[in-house]
Amino acid sequence: MPSPPVLPSLPSGSRSRLRVALLSLTALSSPALVLAQETPDQIVLDPIYVTSASSIATSVQDAPASITVIDQSEILASGGRSLNDVLRRVPGLNLTRSNDGNSQVSFRGLSSSRTLTLVDGKRISSRNTFARHYQGDLQNVPLDAIERIEVVRGPMSTLYGSDAMGGVINIITKKNTEVWSGSLTTEFGFADESTTADNRSISAYVSGPLGENLSMSAWGKIAETEAPDEPYAYSTATPPAPLFSTNGIRTKALGARLSWTPLDGQEWGLEAQTSVDNYLDDLGGPDSNEVTKNSIALNHDWTLGTGSVSSYLRYETSENQSWNTTTSGWNDPIEYDTLTLESRYTSQTSIGGRTLDYTLGGLVAHEKLSDPQTTANALIEGSVDTAAIYAEGRYQATEALSLTSGLRVDHHERFGTHVTPRIYANYDFGNGLMLKAGYSQAFVAPDLRNLNPNYQMGSRGNGCKPYRGPCTIIGNPDLQPETSDNFEIGLNYQGERTSWEVTAFYNDVENMISARRTDEVAGNDNPIFVRDNFDYGKTAGVEFGLDHQLSDDLTWVTSGTYIAKSEFKYGDFDTAYPMATTPKWNVTTGLDWQTNDRLKLSGDVTYVGKQAGYVVADGLVVGEGEQASVPAGQNSKAYFLVNVAAAYDLTDSATLNFGIDNLFDDQPESDVDYREDGRVFTLGVTTRF
């Protein structure tokens, strides 16, 4: 999909990495005080234009959604080694770890599985080759190749369909350039604890013309995070399982794009990407998994008068091989293939003398799964065809009020037709202050594994909630889609030296997909749970962010989330259990100091609070009431993560980066089924040409 040119960002948009948790309680009150000190003639806005929130190019403040944009300058200034480091600054976004050590991205108290990852507006499906323990899609696009990241908090099913219930992360890669340019980055991470491993990477990006009307860009990355030498602790499962921080992984990725503009107003593009991820064994044995991802896409953008048509045809195939310790060879791979054709027409018209921007689109997709590994002695396979049409319009009702409404009609070959509406209002009070409010629906269709009655998966505990594990989970062909009603209202202010936002949200999930305990047991004597739709799940809270330029060289940044409600009900039990492993308070705050023309210092403190909805159901045995249970992964006590970084421009085209992550090596309580990375010293150099 085409993206409009990115204009210079606000001075306050530098959003560095220093954030002090002790200042977090003032984050909600400080914006009002700062606003009172600013006068209208101080407000100078240079908007960054985005498309993820509405598919219609609009500024961040005018966008009909809660959206955060991280541009290339902010990525470089953050000193982040991965997208997880960069995303930590986003309000409403939580970075927590599951009990397998993998870092997860979640929004607004919902599960990380409700976060949709896109690259240039196209969904990534490779995680479907895993039933669990997937290490994510964020490591394969090198930071050198990223133009910006658009993060939409809240559901976007109208534009993107299933899985976009919590939020959307859209990684926008750099467009081809008319002159040859590029960058090369090398990075090293040195851990001082045996429970956190060293890491290293090299990545590159290059772009330029090949001939008249023809240009190309290419990027590559080689990276490795070693497996930890020993666990931090052992879980309370039977038998106890070792707990690690980041799992070891070795990544090789390569991508290329050709762009051809045969006529004014027309552009053809051909993209290809490939990557191989080797998951390293925690105890030093052979690699546990080898994940191969390949994709190819044909794009076409065509300007028609005042409108434009954007289309793409994309094929993605992924394979996941697991190592067989008995045969000392690779098992047959799990395969997942996706073929997608999508087209959108965007234009503008006038109704009653007022502007209406609108989008009309359609999509057809075919997905296919072949899984010979997850279930012993069974091949779990299936396919599904889906199609959708959607429309969205943004009407400037008055000088101050704009209304956005959208409707998507999805047809799923198993679940028939599903309608998803959305309505949003922006009211401009002037002087940089905007009121935003909206209602939307979202849905998540059950995946092909959980619909298969032959599917079985063992769980140590997270899948057995609210009971303790282990258990065996089986599929259910009678599952229904999960749906939700979602509300948000907030204020957004942007000035010359200050920007802030406060948004309240409420999500009401119906037919929540989980697992229900049965009276049966598996061959290993584990209780059997069957995938089922629970009555409801609810989350509610407030997210907030503040950028304030204290001086020309010093910026204070705060972002955070407060989860007031996170619960789901299980059958007739009286106790409500938390929806996901999400802290009640998650606040990051800090400072960014441009000490001189070459040196930039930054640091942040992240406060990770006690689990939202933390609960212990006392003392009753199974079958006679509530089960004594603390859902796996709950954090019973707050902790802090402190990061510091420095960036020094060696020359106009070379920058040296240094940082210390988790400076004080802080960790959650020992009974929590996840661990953070320990102290890591990082060193890197980026050269540009």
C-alpha cells in the first residue's frame, strides 16, 4: 500500500528512552499544567502522516484512532537493538514475558495473540507454524530498513479483519530512493550473568536507481542471541521446569524490492523476502527448531483523477522443523501457506459543501495448515477460504468535528458472514487540543488447529487456567468466533514544546476462546481440557503519554497503562480470573539529553506492577467448588527495569551506540513463571552512505 510522504516530526516527538517511574503519578496531572502555560502562538505543528488507522492519509492527531508513530530518527535515538526495545515507549502497550521466556507484545490487558503484526500493511502468518513458543515476527526486519512504525491501540477489524482485536503494529519499510544510499550496523551485547546470554548482529540496507523509471532496495540481517548457560530458577510445575529469559536464536534474513513507474501515476512493485530462524537448545544440544519463511508479492498503485487504487497479490509459505532427539534428525515440518489478493480504492468528494474522504476495498485469501508434529501419531491439517468487502469514510461535519464510520463484511467458509462496524469522532477544540471517542466491534476466528477434533497439546499451566497444570488440551470443531464491543474516549494535545494524551478504554469480549476442564484424563493421567467459548472477558483502564521539552536540549517522556479491570469468568465459579499476564501498572518514564552536536544521552526506568486482577482461589478441591489456583505467570510484586544509553556521532555518517539494559539486574519474584533479561552491555556502530 502506498504511504504519503513523512513530514518533519514535532520537537517533542523525539521520545527518547529515559523514563522515571517515580514521576509516573504526575503523568496525568502534568499535561494540564503544561497546557495552561502555553499560549496559542506557541503551537507549531508539523504533522506526520499515517495510514494504518484509517487507510486515508491523516496526521497522528487527526487520526480516528489512538495511534503512535515511531519514525526513523526516534529509532536511531532510542539505541534499541530490537523492535521490542523501540516499542517500550508506546502508551497502552505492554512488553511481558511468557513462561517460555519469550517477550510478548499486548495491548489494553488483552492476550498477545490479539495483536496483529503487519509489514507495509500486509499480515504476517508465519506464527501459525507454532502451537506455542513462537519467538515472534519482529526480529526479521532490520532497523536499518524501517522508515517508521505505526502502532494502533485498540481494535482495527474493520480494515484488517481477524486478530486485530487488541491492536496493530504496522512496520513501514523505507521506499526506494533516486540516488544510491544505505547503511550498515554492527552490534554486540555482553551479558554479565550466566542466566542471560551474549548477542551479536550485523544488518545492512541499500537503495538506488537501476535505470530509467526502475529502482531497487535490499536489506539483510545476520544475528544471534546465544542460549543462556543456566536457568534463573525452576517453576512450581511437576516436575519443575527451568525458567530462562530470552531464548537463544540465530537469524538470517534477506529482502529486496523492485519498483517500476512506466507512466505518471502508476507504479509496479515486486517484493521478495526470505529468512531462517534457528531456535537454540537451552541446554546446549542441537537446535530445537528451524523456521523458514518465504514470501513474494506483486504490488500495483494507480492514480485515477482525485483517487487512487492500491492492490497486491502476496504468497507466503512458512515451515517449522523440530529436532528429534531419538533419531538425531529433523521431524517432518509444520507448514502454513497463505495466498492473499487485496485491493483498495481511496478518494475524496464533497457532500453539503463538506469534505468526505472514503475507502472501498475487498480481499480474498486462502490459508492451509499441515501439522504432523504437535499431536502424537496424528496429522492435523486443514484449509480455509475467506473473503471480505469493506468501506470507510471520514466526513468533516463542521470545522471542528469530523466523523469516521466503517463497515466490514467477512465471509468465512466455516462461520458464514460476519459484520464488523466502527464509528469514531474527533472534535478539535483548537490550540492543539483534540477530543477523540469511538466504538468498534472486533472478532477473532478460531484457528485451524483448535477446530480439529484430533488436535491435542500438552500444557504446563498457562493453557489450563484457572487450574494449575499440567493438562492436555484438545480441539473442538464447534468453536465459535470470539467477538468484542470496544469503547474509548480521550484527549490529545500537541504543542511546540509539549504533547500529551490520556485515553480511557473498555473491552467486552463475548464467546472468549479458552479451554474448559472435562472429567476425562489423557493417557499420561493429565486432565483433559477442551477448547470452548466462555461467557465473557472484560478489560478496562487508562493509557497515557507525555512528551515535554524541558529545554532546547532536554526532553522528558512518560508513557504508561493502568489496567482497572482484567477478568474472565469460568463456568459457575464465583472468582473472576485475569484475562492475560498483564501488570496493573506499567509505566516507562525518563529523559533524553542532547549534550552537544555529537553526543546524546538517554535513560529510562520501567515500572512493572503487580498482575492486574491478581487472585488466589483458596483451598477447595476439583468437583467441590473453586480450585486452589494462581494462574501461571502472575506477578505478585512490582519490580523496576533501568536502561541507559549513549549515542556519539563519530563523523557525519557514523554513529557509535553504547547502552546498559536492566542496569540493576532486577527480576520478578521467584514464583513467577517468567524472567527478564539480566544486565546486558551493548555496543554498536552504524555507518551511512
